[in-house]
Amino acid sequence: MYVILVYDIGEKRVGKMLKLCRQYLNWIQNSVFEGDITEVKLKELQQRAKSIMKVEEDSIIVFKSRDLKWLEKEIVGKEKNELTNFL
Amino acid sequence: MYVILVYDIGEKRVGKMLKLCRQYLNWIQNSVFEGDITEVKLKELQQRAKSIMKVEEDSIIVFKSRDLKWLEKEIVGKEKNELTNFL
């Protein structure tokens, strides 16, 4: 399953959330991740994310697609490269 | 065509970009928009966005799907409602 995950997280919690999401997905923009993930791993990620979030303030949106071929991606402007990915 | 648009824009330019994107798509999270849009309208939006952006600092990612049925959305935490949409 291919997913796009976007979060809007309070500054105090954003570092933890970034670290968590990068264990499961590729970081492609400030608060955006994408990648192939199983349903089980996604559930695990969401559970762990909930323990970090303040549900009344923060939010996470996950878009799921059964297949990457149904999604086309276009980037305008600065692209995150592998290097910044590892900083 | 169904699209998800996510931007990462410098604070000085973010107000303009928000206003622009809301003319074309639904605002669903801080820097995330979604909606049905034609290829022509999307090109127009991207052109106008480029005139606002600093391409060496900002970025916009657009995920396109020919059909909404191939995308499933899950939200954890606070959801933007219609009211905040109009603030």
C-alpha cells in the first residue's frame, strides 16, 4: 500500500513526530512523508503517533492508495534530496 | 482529476499562497489542500504559485490521482471544519 502522510503538530512535539515518521516513511517535505507500508505497520505508526500528539491541537492526515501507479507527483521549487534526508 | 497539494512556504509568503490555493482547492490542514480540478486549472494555479514562491526556498508538491476512488483518507486528531475554513 502506498501512503502520503501529512502532519500539523505543535512545535514542542514536532521533533519526536518527525523521528517517528522517518522510521516508517520517506520524508519529502517539511511535514510530508510518503512510501510503501503494510496495513499493520501503518496501524503501528498511527498508534505511536497518537501517543505523541495532542489530539485537540494536532492532526495527521494519511492518504492511502493501493497502488503507486494511480498517483503522480509533481514538485515545484526546492526538492528535499537524500542528503538533507540524513541530516 | 483529484489532487492533493502540500506547500512549504516561507512565512512572509504563506498568506498569499493560502489565499491563492483556496481559490482552487479545499483547505484541509495547515498547508494541505485537496480537491477536484482540471488539468488546465491546475496549470494556472501552479503558474500563479510560482510567481509567489521563492523557488530556492519554497516548495509545492502536487499528488494527482485520476480518480478519487483510488485514494482513501484517514484523519487522526483535530479536523479542519467548514467554519475554520471560512475564517
